[in-house]
Amino acid sequence: MTTMRAAVCTRAGGPSVLEVRDLPVPEVRPGWSLVRVRGAGLNRSELRTRQGHSPGVAFPRVLGIECVGTLAASTDPALAEGTTVAAIMGEMGRAFDGGYAEYALVPNALLMPLVTTLPWDVLAALPETYLTAQGALDALGPCERLLIRGGTSSVGMAAAVIASGRGIATAATTRQPAKAGALGVDTVLIDDGGPLGERLRELWPSGPDAVLDLIGARTAVESLGLVRRGGTVCVAGSLSGWVIPEFEPVAMIPPGTRLTAFHSDSMKGRAGGDVLQRVVREVEGGRYRPHVDRVFALEEVAEAHRYLEDDRATGKVVLRP
């Protein structure tokens, strides 16, 4: 095969700027291997790149910060052709073409070999989402009571699955009451824009031990006031943006309370490979039940972006070439 189908972001704009085209299959070069893409999870960061909010991204570009598939051609002596692999981040879909295609040329340093019997749509739902959730929970450290803000996001639902598996009491916020039943947490708090403090104190008088904040800029300061004194807030999402305006750490972080963050780029390649393999085993064993909301064909990429952008998803959206 000399050509492949790929979803090309032609310029910054709405979902209609995504066009499925025939492109040459990328030529393998030293240090890079060719992945036959079997699935790619969709992420909100790709929506922002498409909208023109990712500095340095030049169009046209094949988006997709993650993919799973098999090695069609390998330059890594440790990985044979046919090996099942995943890849995330490392500027994939930004500095170079990503997973929205039948084939992706990926730096060997990003490849995570996997042994699995999972179907492709389930496997494609795991890498970015579960590595982010796992990394964020590790950054929070041991806790008995966890509040997840942005609970109906794919990462929020994955974090709830992992935390519940650890025996942690979990509560989660959502702006969409219709999705509350899918969260898989002990307590759901409807985020109606009002303060959460009183409702949370009714549940946990001293507050949660930890807050996983996936909303980000809009809620991070409030989260610092919700967590128990000496607890930890981890910002690991940007549903409301990246920047906290007029942030004053001395005034806004209560004494003894910790503020940290997690970004999945630290889990790319071999750093995340063992963690992802453990996640795969937990899913295969039925201990983790990932939420795959909907699977779109590559030709439906514009519709998939609209679906995610309109907040219709409850869990992970997957694109299948």
C-alpha cells in the first residue's frame, strides 16, 4: 500500500476543517517506526489544536495525540513487526502527524509494546485516559476520601474506576445530572455553578483528603479551600482552560495544603509502558471497566469532534480507521 486514508486538519476552525484524504504512507526513517493504527482515542486537547489554540502547530496536520495498533515496519531492534503497541504525546499530532490515520510514523521512544487480548476499541480507550488518571492519583498520594471534579470526563471516570478498586471513598462533580448514573462513584454532586463547600461538608465534615481537579483554571482555587487542611489538590485537566488569572499562592493556598499537577507527557514511551500493561491486565481481569462511550469511523471524524465538543460523551470517544 502506497497511500492511506487520514483525517487532515486543514486550518484552524470548526469541525468542518477536518477532511479525510488520501495521503502517502509515511516513509520509515532511522529512529522512527510505522504503526498500523487500529484505534485512536479522541481528546479535548485535539479540539483546542483544531481551534487554533496550540502554539506552534502548523496546518495542515493529522491530529491525534495517541493511538494503538501494530508495528507495520520497525527500526527498533527490540520490537518486531506485528507487535501490538500504544503511543501517546511527545508532540504527536502537533509537531508531526498523529493517530487520525490508517498509519502513523512514530518515534521509537514513544512506543509502548503491549501484550493483550482486548478488542481494539477498548484498548484505544486506555492509553491517554488511564495513564493520566493513574499518574494523577499517584501524584495525590495515599488517601481515604477523594473528590473528582469533572467526573464525567473520560479521565474522571477512569480515576473513579481506579480509586474504587483501591477501596477509596469517592465523590465526583458533574454539570450534567443525566450522566450521574454512569459515574461509578459513591456520591455524585451536581455542579450548578454554586459553591460546593456546604454540600461537601455534609458528606465529609473535615473535607476530602485529596481533590483531583480536571476542570482546572476555573475551579482550582475553590478546590484548595475544599480539601482538608494538609490535603492535596492535583490539577490534571483543563476543561476550563490552563491559566488561573490573578493567582496569589500565599493568599490562596491554605497553610499545609499542597497543590500539585500531572501531565501525561511524563508517561510517554517506556516511562508509561509498564503502567499501561498493568492497566490492560486489570481490564482483562474485569477489575477495571473502561467506559467507551462511542466508536466513530475515520470518515466520521468531523461528527466525532462535534460530539465531543457538545459534551454529549460519557466516557471515551474512539476513532477507528
